[in-house]
Amino acid sequence: MKGLLFAAVVAAGLAPSVTRADEGADFIAKLSGSWTGSGSITASGGEAPAATTCRLQGAPAGASITVTGKCDGAAKGANLAVQLTWSGDQKTFVGTFQGGAEAGTASLSGRLSGNSLVMQVTSQNGAVSTLTLTVSGANRLSLAVSGKDSKSGKPVQYVSLGLAKG
């Protein structure tokens, strides 16, 4: 009986670390597949948000995922590409973002917090913003990009999207 109790205590003690190690892989799996949705994009702090629709496709490969897609409307047919890689040792995601003709490539780095991945986005010109991906249930994803307006320094919600899987 003592041996069984000891085994149960050891297993319970190991369970969080096993779950923690798998959280990046689990998040990658949740992002896989086709996503469609709509929301708004703001080019700068002084502009009103404009409507956009997006279609994204997540393709996982081991500890990485590539998300590609296109947004229309306010995004004017912008093609998007995100590459994310999970580092289980560091408990972080790192990657790149490419979007729009003028945006170039931005670097991404962030951590999971519950059902959300919160990443710092650093553009080629050094501008920094925050990208938050939140998965709700099996088929809902919200994407938000926020930062500070380069002229006024005031907080700006640049992107707000609600997406559904399928």
C-alpha cells in the first residue's frame, strides 16, 4: 500500500512538469487548420479603425508552426506569414512575421499565459508592439496587436480580429 501511495505522489508531482513541457506543442496544435474571421485594423493612432476580413492557414511541423493567409478590406489584400518555434527548455516562442508590402519582416518573442500567447513584435525600424493570440475552446481565436502611436505616444489597438476554425 505504501508503495502505491508513493507512486501516486510521485506521479502527481511529475504531472505538472509533463503538462508544462507539452503546453507549447498543445498551443501549436490548436493553431493548426483553417481560420476565417473579421475585425478591424488601424494604421496609426489618429485614424479610425477600418473593417477587414482574413483567411489563415496554420501548418504545424514538430515544435514549429507556419501560419499563412490573406486579409482583405482595410488590409488591402495583404498577404501574411508567421513562423513560430516553441523552445520547451526556455518556455518561449520565437519567430518572424511578414505582412503587407511595406511592413518587412518583424521578429517575435513571447510566452504562453493560460490560453494566450503574448509576444513582443519588433519591426525592422525598431518599433515595438504586442501581439496576443488567445484560443477559446476548440474553434475560436482572437488576435490583437497593440502598441504606442509613434507621434503621440498614446496606446493604440492596431489590429483586432475574431477568427473561427473550419
